[in-house]
Amino acid sequence: ALGRGGGGAAAAAPAGLGLRLCLGGWGSLVNPTGVAACPGSGRLAVAHDGKKRIHVFGPSGFCLGRFGERGPASNDIKYPLDVTVTSDGHVVVTDGGDCSVKAFDFDGRGVLAVREGFCLPWGLDATPKSEVILTDSEAGALYRLAADFQRGELKKCQMIRSRLVSPRAVAVCQTSGAVVVVEHLKAPGPSKGSTRVKIFSAEMDLIGQMDSFGLNLVFPSRIYATAVAFDKEGRVIVTDVCSQAVICLGKPEEFPIFNPLISHGLSYPVGLTYTTNNSLVVLDSGDHSVKVYSST
């Protein structure tokens, strides 16, 4: 751990969140891209560009292991884009290097690799039933993947939504089953474009959406969302790299509201998850760290 929350923790999170742990740092993590919490054990899995691509931290912040070598073998990880952890304790990774989805146990043993049918699998999140919802950024699609990870058997990989625009980050509400997706909209010229947040019901009906332009009409600054999560109450939370902040957009029925949760102390937030004890975990690619916030 780089450090623990001190005198400045309250200032870093004006909405009653204090910085409790700061993990990783350059050398320990290299250009991290995804973070996920294990529902059962509280372990954190981080995908990054180091020699071993998955870094596992314990709840207290100590490194418990690393796995996922870069290489030609089927279970090697070439370029991890995101990671999630299922309720039965398996680490699932999207690999942009060979356009696959790979599952491992926490000892790093590869149990399943799915390659068929994906153009560029990107974001993913696990449901309470250990199914995985994932985006295919290049195909503009959303998939539901069901597997027996213990046996390494794929049961079903079904497209549940199409005609999305470069969908990347995705999250599943653990209580309602609602799904939120961040689309990346291209713009002409040198601008990197904008983002759009879409919320679907558990039945995949569109129930709300807002792009950067629309958010800018309501909120004081332009929002470029890079990661998304649901909190325990079912509110949509996003990371914004423009304001270097974490923002609550409210529940689907009140979407969007504007409530900054963390507005200081972040450099380039790209990942977001909640632990079972409702700590907020932010992956900061700017300083290659994982920052854990809890209620003060």
C-alpha cells in the first residue's frame, strides 16, 4: 500500500467518503485498465499491463498473488481491457489482444477461454448468478455469457442488445438486474468525441439515456465517462476524466441527477467497483493505483 487515509481524506471526498487505502503505484501496477471486487472474499482483482496481467489484493491491501502471463498460450493474457469476479470466485477478463474472454480461478489456473464470435470484447460485469454481461465495442453489441466455470464449460453466449455505438464500460445492478452501458461517440476532427450513458431494465428495455451534450446542459462541466457502477441502493455512479471526479447520476427512475462523490485526489479514473461492505473502489490510471473510499 502506498498510504492510508490521513488528515486530508475528508477533503478528498466531500460527500462523506474518506480515502481508506491507496494500493499499487508505478511498478506494482502498469497502466491499469479494470478493477473488480470478489463478492465473497473481498479480494480485489486489477487488470494491468505488467508482466503478470492480473494483480490480486486482499481486503487489507496486501498483494495476494499475480497471474496471467503475456504469451502465445491459450490461457495467457495479451492485452486485458477489463475484469470482473463472479460470485463463485472466478476472475473473468476481456483480452483485446486475441479478442477473447478468459476465466481463471484465484490461483491463476485458466478454466475457460471463449473466442468465437467477438470482434473486440471490452467491458464486463458479473450478475449474482455468476453470469457475465459484456460489451463488444467493435460490434456495438451487448452479450450475456453463462458458463460452468468449475468445469470449464460454456453454456450459452447470447447477444442481448445490438446497434450500440462503441459500448465499453458496463455494470449490472445486483438487486434489480438493470444494466448500464457507456457508449463512446466519435466526433469529426481532433476531438476525442463524447460519451453516452444508457440504462436498460433487466428485460433489456431502454429506460434512460444521456450523452455528454445533454449532461452539459444540466451540469456545470462536460462529462466524459470512462467507468460505471451501481451502488448498493441502485444508483448509477460514473468516473469522469474531464473533471477527474466520481459522480452519482441517481437511480434509473430519477436519472440524471448530479452529485459529485469524489472531486479531489484523482488523476485519470478509469475503473470503478463497490465491495460487499459498500466501500467505493476507484482505479486511477494516472498514478497507477487503486483507491478505496469508505463512509466517514
